[in-house]
Amino acid sequence: MLGPYEGKVKELLDRMTTEEKLGQLQQLTWTGDTGPGGGQTEHTEAAARAGLLGSVLNIHGAGHTNALQRIAVEESRLGIPLLFGLDVIHGFWTTFPIPLAQAASFDPAVARLDAEVSAKETRSNGVRWTFSPMMDVTHEPRWGRIAESCGEDPYLNAAFAVAKVLGYQGSADGAELASEDRVAACAKHFVAYGGAEGGRDYNTVDVSEQRLRNIYLPPFKAALDAGAATVMAAFNTVGGVPAHGNAHTMNTILKGEWGFEGFVVSDYTGVEELIAHGFAEDGADAARLALDAGVDMEMVSTNLVDHGKELLAAGRISTERLDDAVARILRLKFALGLFDAPYTDESAAVDGPTPAARAAARETGARSMVLLRNEGSVLPLSPDARSIAVVGPLADSTDLHGTWAGPGVYRFPSVSVLDAVRAAAPGADVIHADQDIAEAVAAAEAAEVTVLVVGEPPALSGEAAVRSDIALPAGQEELIAAVAATGRPFAVVLLNGRPLTLGSWLDSAPAVLEAWHPGIEAGHAVADVLFGAVNPGGKLPVTFPRTVGQIPVYYNHENTGRPYRPEQPHEKYVSKYLDLPDGPQFPFGYGLSYTTFTTGEPELSRRSVAADALERGETVEVSVAVTNTGELAGDEVVQLYVHDVAASIAQPVRRLRGFERVTLAPGESTTVRFRLGAEDLGFWTNDPAGTFTVEPGRVDIYAGTSSTARACRTLTVV
């Protein structure tokens, strides 16, 4: 992707001193603080002036970036421009739904739209590099950063990672990186961060090679195939070796097997943290271990700059490796056009959400919502209702952007559900009460229908926001029970950044809408679904457990030798809990609609295929018919799963290998087609050198509208 600049890179490298080379490996933070430590503003300016700085974190605004860039370009010896980076996770000014919500749309176009809008706003404000997409597959809803993930499935994460990368960068060959509406992407966190024990941030991860390659690595490979320019190392250990010092993952797999030409940036003080991990003795040791293992740029901590020269003199790091790291960084700077156009046009800066951007955020917010329950057709609400109660602790909240929202969160509040309901039903008497139970009950008794808005504020999810109990916060279940006791119709709207354990209140709630944290247009997106302007079509990208004691619970698990059998619920010596029904509260892929659908049996283009034919690129087509059997137009997500029945390494009971969201009018039918190839029917073994195999045997192929689909055909691999 970045190869065309080799001549220019070599010419510049030949002119650089050792100190200037080490400086390119350094990223310092400007003002503000995104983690432990503080601002490094004075140090940053001095380093830029001396030509001893490669990148700056946490600065935005064309005037600010231009001022600092002029110091680097016009006052340093070689005039090498700085690369400005920022966490633009799901929006800059215009906040889109959190990534977990976007995954619930089962429509990668949602992520691509977010990235395109975000890239334009970000680039016009002087920033050319975003630390996104995050593609950490996780089975851990207690982990706050599940909000930034696309859930528990590697195939779904990969599809959304590709969409995000293409939305940020444009074409996979990197030809659009210098465009004024593009930014460089960063695939993070490499790797297996989502497997943190106990769901605790920064915690230990211990995985087999096959699970590393089958579960955690595929989204990264897909993102890099889509052109992702950079990769960020993870905070966790992998098999006892911290990711920032893990040569197997960064050198052997990422740069060796995959041929990655971009650069690896550490996470915030991640190099320094090799000492706390017990992996490095001191800062010099941390610098050596990280550089030799594949880290190319150090974020915030300064071990490479502080100790690099002495390490070179002692032969503990090589000039060849130093030059390789610098070349990788310079290539991206050339590809981004920084040498030709280092400054940003301040007159063209986007200074807030445009009407089109807000419309996109509203559309994607509604498209990402999942209808969990709708007994008695409480939803959709009638816009002609005479009275509606809107109650609950989040009913009038304007803080619904979600975790890791961009700078827009400080200037542009979210639309509240209360205000949006008033706008959607202008003739209704809208009665409001917050979390006071007596007031909420009085409001519900006085209204035709109640919208009960509960969940987590954004501060309860995201980085360093791990919860040991993922039920609704204190008092909210009691509020639901009190409203239910009135006997009046009501709908619960959940606003949250993770799966929740929904508790006994679920059975008393006639309608439940999972709305996640929907972003800047939150209230309008919720109202669009509540009133039927949008028929919900989202699906769960992650399993909802019944209780925390059941975690981890995920659809793509391996079977045990004594699996639970529903037809024999009282069988004792099987894998089950004594005090809990088998299975989750809601499975992966689940979601309802205001209409109904049927899907047919999966039809195969052939019933057998040779393993070597698959390895040569042949495929099997699977066709699935789907019909809207209801009275409203709506969306359905047709999902395709495979199960290798007997293999040399026990395979998951289901693996998602295809999905498509379709819109159908009442009575309309269509046929969705998928193609299965070697990548879908094979798997990685435990060989550390990386062995992918397609084995002969029976593969069951399931199709339907969730991971519990029963319609099945068998394919034989010979």
C-alpha cells in the first residue's frame, strides 16, 4: 500500500541523525488527558522544534494543529511534518451510535457512513489519523470496552472493521489517503484484548494458538486487507507475554505472515507498562523489548527516545530495526500528503454537525436498535395518542453519546427521548417524571401509555468502566415494577453500552427496545422506532446472559463431552447450572420486528465438495428464501451458520459465515445467496507456525434469523 514512497523515504533516512530517527518513533500528548499521566505541551513544542518528534496525540482544530506543524516544518532541521492523531471512535462533531450498536444493525454500511462523516470532520480539523476501528472480539459483557467492540463474533467484527477502514481511508490501495476527506485508520488492539480475565481492563489473556487465530486475529487480517495503515498494540498479555513485547504476534504473524507494511503504535504508555507487567527490568529494557518485538512508535511514555542511543551503542538494538521503524512512519506521512501539504485550510474547517450528518446519525441510530419484546403490540405507539408518560432516570438525559465520543460531546448535547417524543406526538399531553417512583406511577396512571427510559449512563461503560454486576443500576428495577403494577401499557427503552442482565422485571414488561447509546440524535432515533417511522430490524451482536454467574456465555462455544440436552432437562451429569435454565436470556443474532418473517431451508448448489477444490478457490452457493408474512414493510437479517461436526480440533457448535439485511414489503419474498469457501469451512490448528486446514467430513449448514436457527442442510467435504 505504501510502497511508492520508498525512494523518498530512503533519501530522508540517509540525512537523519540517530536522535532524529528516534524522534520519529515518539508520540507525545498535547493538552488534555486520555489516560494515566498528563499533558506534555511544553515538551511537545520543544521536541517539534528540535526535529525530535514524530506524532502528537489529543490535539485538534486547524488553527492549533497548524501552529504546531509550523514549528516542526519551518523550524526543525529537516522539516519533517508531524502526524496528528485522535480517538475518533464513533464520530468527531457528529456522534454516531457506539460501535456495539452499529454492529447490531448487521449492516456494515452503517459503520462506513459513520467513518466517512467522521473522516471529513476530523481531517478538516487538522487530524489525519484516528485510533479506530476497535475490533476486539469479546465474550465478556462485564468489560466496559465491549461498547467499542462489535461483539462476540469474529466474522461480524471483521465485516464492520472493513467497512470502517474503507470509510476512513477510501480505497484499499491507499491512493485516497491524501484526500481532504480521508484519515488513516488504526486497527486495535493487537491482539486478544477482549479475552481479559474477569472482564477487567488491562488484565491477563491466555489463549491457545488455534483460538488466537480462529477468534481474535481474523478481524485484524480483514482490516489490513482493506488497507488499514496502522495497528495499535494491546495492553494485555498473550500467553504470558505482554502484547507490547510479543514478537510472535507482531513480528511473526503481523509483519511476517501478513506482510504488513504500515507501523505499529503502542497504546497509551504501553511500552512503559512492560515494567509493571514484570516483563522488563527498566525503561531501557522496555524500549529494547518493544522495538525488537515490533512496536514502531511509542505513545506518551518516552523510553525509546530516552534510551535508544545507548541501546544502539551497546548493540542491544540494531540500526536496521531502527531504520525499519522510521521508514514505516515516514511512508505513511508521505501517503497522507503531509510533506506536500502539511497544513490544514482553516477556512474550510467543519465546525459542527451539518444537517446531513445529523440525518445520518439519526438514521443509523434507529437502524441499530433491537426490539427484544413486544407482547400485545404495545409498539409502535400512535402519534395521535392523547397522553404519553415519559419517565425514568434517562428520560430527559442529553448525555447519550456513549463512551469515547469525540469532541462534539462537549459542544453538542444529545437529543433527549423526552424532547423527541414531544416532537413526534405534538398533539399529545406528554407527562414527565424522572426516577421518583411515586411521580412515575402517577404519570403512568394519568397517561394512555408510558415510555420508561432506563439503563446505564455512558460513564458506566467504556475503558476503565468494568462492572461486576451488569443489572440495571440501583432503583431502576423497582421503578419498572412499580409502573408495571399500574396495569397500564408501557414500553421499556434500554440505553446502555453493554449487554445487561435484565432480571425478573423482563416478564412484566410488555415491550422492550434495546436502543444502546445512540449518539447525538439519540432521542429522535428512539422516537422513530417507538412510533413506527422506522420498523426495528437490528439483531443482537452479543449474547445477553441471564445472570453474571453464567458468564462467559456466547453462541459460538465448543461442545462438551456431556452437553446439556433440552429433551432431558433433569439429566444430572451434564454441563449445566443447578439454579439456572440452560441458555442465555437472548441469543446472538436475535431481534424482533413490527412485522413477521419466515425463512426457508438452506439450499445448496451441491451436496459435496472436495477439500482440495475448496483450497483452489471453489465455493458452494447457499440460497435462503425469506418472506414478509406480516402487514408492514420491514427488515429481516438472514443469517448463515456452519458446524464442522467432527474435526481434529473440536469446532464451535455454530460459526456465523454470512448475513444479509433485506427490506421487504408485506407479502414480498426474496432469495438471499451466500458463498462458502475454504475460509468458511476450514480452521486454524495449534501450530505456532500457522497452519490452516480444510478437513474432509460432514458440515451442517444452518440458516435463519438468529444463532438458534434450526433449518439445516448437510454438506460433505471429501
